[in-house]
Amino acid sequence: MIYQSEQMEKEAILQTAARMCAAARTAPKTRGVDDIYTLVFTEEDKDALEGKMREFAEREGNEAIREWYQRDADNVHAAGAVLLVGAKKAYRGVQKCGFCGFENCGACKAAGANCAYVYVDLGIALSSAAATAGDERVDSRIMFSVGKAAMELAFVSKDIVWQGIPLSVGGKNIFFDRKKKG
């Protein structure tokens, strides 16, 4: 049997995405609390993410932010898959911590703020996942804009903070030299 490069590259992206999910899951967590979630989007689900990003670009009044969302949406369009890594909004109950800017977890929660450790855990999970993509020689880039779009889509939980990592295999890294030409 002969496998064409396009088919094998698609397979490589999905296999890498699976390993990235494992890397995010096994990444160290603050206080040992595992509130990390992962999703992989392809095809029409990836297209919905891209569409939401373009919607942000259209409704944004600031030209620099519009260009940013359009550029990132172009990258999502060209990517073979998008990995979402999220952390559930929760409170760790660390006594006298104050890392969130409040006196304690109760004050943080009462103010409607989020525990800083949620974001620490998300950062560690994202870093582990991105490192895995690099180890597999699959191009990737962590994108806030993808996570923001995901949080507005109906099939993503509202109590989870998401970030996105589009994945690509090609002759040139699509996430490099992304400045608008002209």
C-alpha cells in the first residue's frame, strides 16, 4: 500500500494533537488539582472557530486588533487541526495566599474574580502541549484569540478558560513571519 504525503501529514497532526492532550493532562498542577480540559477541532468545528474569530475582527473598532484577529483566523483556516486547552474556573483554598490580588479565596470568589492558580495551571499545560508539538516537528502557536472565540461558541463550557493551539505541517511554518505585508 502507498500512502500519500497529504494523508500522512493529516495523520501526524492528529497523532500529535493526541500526544499534546496527554502532555496537558500530565503537566504539573498547583495543589495537585486537575482542572485541565482539552478538545481537538477539525473540519467544520475548526471552521466555526475561524468564523467566530472573523466575527470578532468585523465588530472590533480598533484596526490593529481587527488585523490581529484576521491574521489569527487565517492561520486557523490554514491549520490542519486546533487543540484547545482549558482550565476550569475554581478556587484552591490556599490560606493567606493573595496571589489573585484579594485577601483570600472567599474575597476573590465574592468579587467574581478567578484564582490565579487556574491560570498558572493553564500556562503549564499549554507549555507542555506546545513543547510536545515541537518535539513532533509539528508547527504550532498558542493563541489567545482562538480561546476567546471558543469561549463564545455553544459547544464549549462557559466555566472553563480556553486557549488555542493551531497545528500545521507544511513546507513553511504558517505561524512565522505573520506580519501583514504591504
